[in-house]
Amino acid sequence: MLAVDLTTAAELYRKYADDLAAVRDEQRRRLPGIRAQLDDVEAELTYLRLRELRPATVVEIGAFHGWSTTWLLSALRDNGFGELRSYDVVDHVLRSVPAELAGDRWTFVRGDARKAQLPVDIDYLFLDAAHSARFARWYITELFGRLSGTPVSVHDVFHGRRPMPFSEGAVLVRWLTEQKIDYFTPSARRAPETFAALLAVKRELGLDVPVRSGRDNPMVFFEVA
């Protein structure tokens, strides 16, 4: 597996710089038609991690308008390998994902993922749905127990120095601490030095013109042991 740290993240930016530049241009053109949720650095790190890991089955819980979905699908397309299964209680994403990007690599399931039949084997798990403590307790109990060495991304954890009290992020970070699982975040509030270092790498590579204006990047990356 690929544990994420600042050194690894910088290496991935350099390794896939040309492909990432092309995807950023594509995403910029898509942006007027999609309500974007992810900020640039966390979206780019998600793309880069999938490029390097080459997962066979990616599960996305919380597709909403499809911004994260198009980043995930772009990585699978560029790998020439893998499938994405997306779950959400609304189907806005069906109006946002281009048919040529979806191809035969994407399946969307409308409904509550907690009641869905998720794949037995999950090679990458992307979570951006109900940001409640209850939801976090569900996936920690029901999903993480099935995973072994699986890379995971969880959005909306560090909009500040600490997660909001009684939130998904608070439950998740407490669990990660109890399990002694290291996590990585590019959050500008939680890890300002990391965020600044990644921006410096992006400037070096000519990838510093923003795709969108958000700068929180509150996502956390880790692997379930």
C-alpha cells in the first residue's frame, strides 16, 4: 500500500505532473456545470493516489453533483484499469458525469449506502456523505472491519484546527488515535506548513493556477490496517 506523507505527495505530483495538468484543464471546463465539493489539493491528491495504487474496485459513498466522481473516474481512465461504484441518496451526479468518462468503468447506485450491497472487495474507499457522528460510527463498525490495508479518504474533517464536536470528523479522529493509525491531511487550518509545502510544489510544476477557489482542503487520507 501507499502511505501518504508530505514526501510521497510531492513525489506523486512530480511523477504525474503532465497527466494531472491535463485533468485539471478538463475539470476546469466541467466546473460551470458541477457544484464542486472538493478543493484543489485534496482532489489532486485523490487522483494521484489512485494513479499510483491502480485499484481494481473503488467505492465512493457520497457522489452528490459529481465533482469527486469525475476526479476518481479520470484516474481510472488514465490508469486504463479499474471500476468505480458510487452511492448517494440523490442522483444529481447522473447529469454531471460525461458518458465518455463514465464508459464501462462506472456504476451508480441511488439509495442509502448503509442498506446497499457493497462490493466484497474494496481496494479504495472514498467517503463524503452524511457528516454525522452516527454515520462515522456506522462505517467504522460495518466497513472498516472488512478492510485490511485498504486506503481511505474522508472529506470534511479538518475545516479548523480540530474537527467539530460531535461530528463525523471527531468520531473518526478519535478512532484513528485509538487504533494508532497515522493519517495525512493537506488542511490549511490543521496542517498549514504541509499545505504551504504542497502549494510550493504546485508552483514549481506550473500547477498553481486554481481550478476552484476553495482552500480548506479538509480531507484526511489513511489506510485501515
